[in-house]
Amino acid sequence: MVHGDVSQRMASMIPVLLLTVGFPDTLNWVTSLTLAGFCLGWLALHWYFELRVDAKAARVIGPQAIEGLREVIAATATVANKLSLHAPTGWRLKACQGSW
């Protein structure tokens, strides 16, 4: 329910839209640095929205939210998940506890 928010959807679609439409024809050091800066900025924005979603879900679910998040993290603890674009686990747990 919380992931259906317009801001959450736009945060996930921004890189797809910009990289498919705005990807340069020639790749040199200037465009590489520009793309790297854009990707870092987008990652920070993405993490902000993910942490906000975790905090909202914790408010909706209540005290059981922290245990639910731990179960999800434990169930998806694979190498591929560690390479995902989610915020660090400690930050997500703090967001669920309300100390974010």
C-alpha cells in the first residue's frame, strides 16, 4: 500500500526515463562523470524514499513491523540481495523503530 504512493513510483522511474532518453551518443570522461553524479544523486533520493516507506509501513503495522522487516531481510539474505539498491539494513531497521 505504501509503495503505491506517487512519489515512490516517480523515484523509481526517474533513472529509467532519463537514461533511456538522455543517454549520450558518445561516452567520454565528461559524460561518464555526469552519469556517475546523476546515479549517486538518484541513489540518495531512492534511499530517502525507501526509508520513508519503511517508516510509514511501521506506523501502519505497529510494533510488529520491526520483526516483519527482520523476517523479510532474513528470507532474502542472498548475495544478489546484498548487491541490491536498497538502503543499508541498519538504516531500514532504524526507520522502522521511528528513530530515523
